[in-house]
Amino acid sequence: MSARRRIPTYFSHSYRAEDRDASEFFWRKLEPHGFGFTVDPQSGALSTCHLEMVMRRSACFVAVIPLRPSEQTYRCSPFMVHEYGLAVRARKPRLVFAEKGISRRHFLDVDEVHVFDRDELASYGDDFEQSFHRLLLESQAYSAAADQLRGEVGLALPNNPAYREIRPVIIALLERYGYAVAEAPWHLKDPADIAFRLDRFEFVVVDVASRAVPAWFYPTLVGRFVPTLDLIHETDSGTRTPIPPLVAGGALRAAAAQDDLVLRWHDADHLVVQLDQQLSRFDLPRQQFRSVEEGVGYLRSIGRTAGTIFLSTARSDAALAGELGRALKLLNFSFFHYVYNNTIPLGQQWQQRLESLITASRVFVPLVSEAYWHSEWCRQELTTAQRLSADGQLTIVPYFLDGSQGEVIAEQGVDIADLGIADRVARIIADMDRLFLGA
């Protein structure tokens, strides 16, 4: 019997560490029903077109929306309100879990919104099962929504000197990424013909401020939920053309910097760089959770700062190192271990590479035992780490597995000699989580 296809589900969630438990709770509830959450990992650059494309290729929408008392208008993240609006425009089946205290007026259908109390999550049991089944029935026929060949892109650009010059470059760039390119169908007279042509486009590149673009065209794109890559051409770099109201609603304007809402350009080379960055992002594979562990790993990593853990252990402590390595992987920690996560290429000199890996790490974790002191490699690793620690380049967090005495480790450590393997792993993971959250 073949495995059931997971339903590609656009997951709107918080990027704050304090909200991880709520997101994880609802993921664990939904995962057994066959949903596969697709997420947009937190990044420095906003791409509204990319979000629209991901929503269009999702079968349904799920949001876990925490309370934000500081957001007086929305009482939650305005960006999550924007994502909900995308789902409404895309006519996707929706299920929203909103923390008590959030303003309901921003969510249109009260039947799809459930209120939760983050302090009572464990008490809910099967309270939401009926809603899960409804969402499943409405969306399971679209489990292949993300399976598409690379298609066609529309151009809705004015016929002026600036765009006549840049148009061949834009077309060549789109074709290099595998897209076919066609002109916007605003010359057609039959509304059905226009709608049919627009629905075939993966997205449309449009100058949203040009008077040469028919006034009805952009609202039609919005109404049919055709993703748009929005440009504004400015003849003078010092002049800021206003963004038309329909291009970005109030929630998105409240959530994002104005310069992230459109691609402004007056120099052709600058526009090509911006377009290439956008197209590169479209080219990234969808990040979809395919198991409980994969989802939990992503959610638990939210809010952590970047950095690698160097795990230093003796061979005789392999059982603990193995369990710890598995836990670190499941929770998306970046780490090195000479057995369980060895990134040294074959044929390279061990000693040189080890020193460079320790230097590149943020945290050095020695599992200290009698065998540790008898290992020449472990002592060399510790010596290198202590030198870097003295220069403020990394943090040493030792864990003592027995009462053995060796070299003095000046850094504050943790005695876990009386704990079993599972409790040892849990303690180390909790400490690393706090450390990388900056707690």
C-alpha cells in the first residue's frame, strides 16, 4: 500500500521563541491527519510575490496567531493578518487558531477561527478534531497543488523609452530561469478570455504606478489572485512615487518597510540585480514538514541566534554522544562531532581541520569523563577551545560525566553524573536552547 500524499498547507506562524510551544502543539495535532506544513523561513528580505506563489500552490491555510498587546490595531502580528488575507483572496480552505484577546474584526469567517489559551493547551484534547476533518475534506483533493511545471510569466509594462530598453533584458532573465514570457492580455475584449490568460500566468511583472497600464488591470490581477512582481520606475532617484493603495493593504504596510513593498528603479542595472534576487528566491525548494520530528525541529529552532556547537567526546562515551547528536539534529542545531556529524572531507588533514572547526564554532561542549582525559585528541581540542575562550571567541560549557580529575577547566560546568542518558541529553539540549536564544 502506497503512502498517503501529504497535503501542502501554508502555515502562518510566529517567529518569536516564546510562541514556539503553541505552534508545536497545533502541528502535533494536525500532522497525523496528513497535513504537511509549508513555511517561509524568517529572512531579511520580504517577497510578496513569493508568498503569493506559495499560497497559490498550497491546498489550504493554517495559522497559529499569538496575542501581541503592543499592536493596538490588530492585537497580533499584522503580517499574519496579511497572510490570512492572501488565503481569503486565493479562496483556500482556512483554519485559524487565535490566542484570546486578539481583535476578531480582521478575520472574516468566524466559523474557521478557534480561540486558544496558551496556558491551557494541554487541556484541549480532541476539541478541534471536527475542524481538522473539515479542513481535510476540503483540501485533500488538492494534494498535488505544488506539482507544476515551470510556466509562463506575463509582462504588464508601459511602452516608454525606459522599458523599451530594459524589456529584452527582463525577458532574457526570466527565460534564463526557465519561464516562458508573454505580454499582458489587456488588448483582449472578452472578459473570459482575459481571465483565462491571466490564470495561466505563474506571476505578472507589472509597473503598478504607470498610467499606461489600464486602470482595471491590477484590480483584476488582485481579484483573480494572480501573483505580481510589482515595479515602480522613477525617472529621478530622489523622487518617491507613492505606492497605489491596492498594491499593499493596511496590514502589510503596518508589518513591512515601505521599500520592501515594490521594486523601485531608475537604473537598469539595479533593476536587474533586484529581479535576479527575487527569481533566485522563487527557485528555492518549498520547505515542507514531512514528519513530526521535522516540524518540531524547525519550530524549536525559531528565535535562536546563529552558531555551531563543537561536541568533544571520548570514544567510550559514544552512547551518550550518539543520543545527543540525534537530538541536536532533530532540533536543527548546527554542530560538529567526529563520528555523528563529521563534516571533514575525506583525505584532509584532521588536525588542521579540527582547529579550524573549533575556531568557527560558537560553543564548545566537552563531555568530560576519565576517558576524556586519556584521549590525546580530546585534550588537544580542549586546549584549542581554551585559547579561543580566553580571547572571547567562543564559550565553553563542560558537562562532567563522572568524578574524574584532570586538567582544570575554568568555565562553569554542569555535573550530570547521577543522570541517565535521556536526562543527560535533555539537560544539555535545554542549556543549548537557552544559550542560543540569548536567555
